[in-house]
Amino acid sequence: MGMREKPASTSNETPVVFVVDDDVSIRESLELLIRHAGWQPETFKSAREFLSRSPVLVPNCLILDVHLPDLNGLDLQRLVSVDRADMPIIFVTGYGNVPMTVKAMKAGAVEFLMKPFSEDVLLTAVEHALELSRAAFALDLEVRTLRDRHKTLSRREREVMVLVVSGLLNKQIAFELGISEITVKAHRGQVTRKMDARSLPDLVNMAARLGITSPYGEANSFRDQRKIG
């Protein structure tokens, strides 16, 4: 079966496909296949060798053999899930079984392929894994952008934002913070501008992505909490 044509890229940076397999012939054949498909291959003969490689800042995935000379693939998957949680993993093995497959898939593996597998099957799995990685990168970039915007807010503006996304009206926010309604409107306008929010629902969605909750816990109001404090 012939190799596929290079897939259309949605990024200016070439995705990286890591391969960890102790079989040199497998590493070499996968390296050629990955490169021809338009991705950047990086191969490793052991889990520890792979772990010494610092994470990359482009979409990526890992083709991982289950049976390795040091850590096995499932152990490496466990470490990757902590250190590189957004890296999709495709398992390949010549000695798989149902419990092993179930364990790998429950731990988040994208695919579990038995050797020998066809080029098309592997490339389809890699394409899917890289799409997941792209989505994770896009989400991470969005959240980092929102955090950067949120850092530009003053302390008072952050307090106003919390109460705005909680559904309070300007006059209620003014009462909670002990300031005038006009001042609340001014702070609210600054929050909207600095966060680049198009509407109140947009701002609420941003707050949810940032995990913003009231800094005063379960008290009925800011004033109640201040009295408790």
C-alpha cells in the first residue's frame, strides 16, 4: 500500500510525532512514514530516553510500544499523564491482551494497535491524535490570553467582575462594595474593555474558563464576610 499524501496543515509550525520503541527497524520505518506524511518525527529506544526530552510547544503525539527495556509503556503513560497531560498517546504492541488494552484506553490512550498494522490505520490514528493536540493547544492559548487580560484589572475591577458575573445589578454591586453606582459603572466598563468582552454572557464565559469564584466564600455578601473577618 502506498504512502498517503501530506495532510493539510492548520498551523505554521510542523507537528511533532514522537516514537518510543526498542525495535530499531520499527523506529526507522515509522520515522520515514511520519516524515513523508508531513510531520516531524523524533524517535527514542527507551522510556527514559524519551523522558529526558523537554516538551515541545507545537501540536504533538506519542506512538508508544507497550514492551520497553526499562519502563513499560503503561508506566510511561502514567508519567506522561502527569508531566505532559495534553500529549495524546497511540499504543502499538505485538503482545497485547484485552486487560492491557482496557487499562491503556481507560488511562486516556487514543488508540491501541496490534503489530503488524497498516500505514493507513496508523496515519489515521496520528491525524486524530494531532487534532486533539491542536485543540488542547488552542484552549491553553485562549486561557493564557484570558489570564493575561485578567492580570491587568485592578483589585476593585476584579471585585466588580466577580459580582457582575454572579448576576448582580449595578446598584447591588454598589451596596456590596460600599461605593457609588456611578463608580460601579465606570469599573464595569473598564472590566469589559480590558477583558475584551463583547457581552455579559461573554464575560461570564471568560470567568468560567478562568475558574473565577467569589474570594469571600459562602458568606451572603462581601459586607457579611468583612464583618466575619
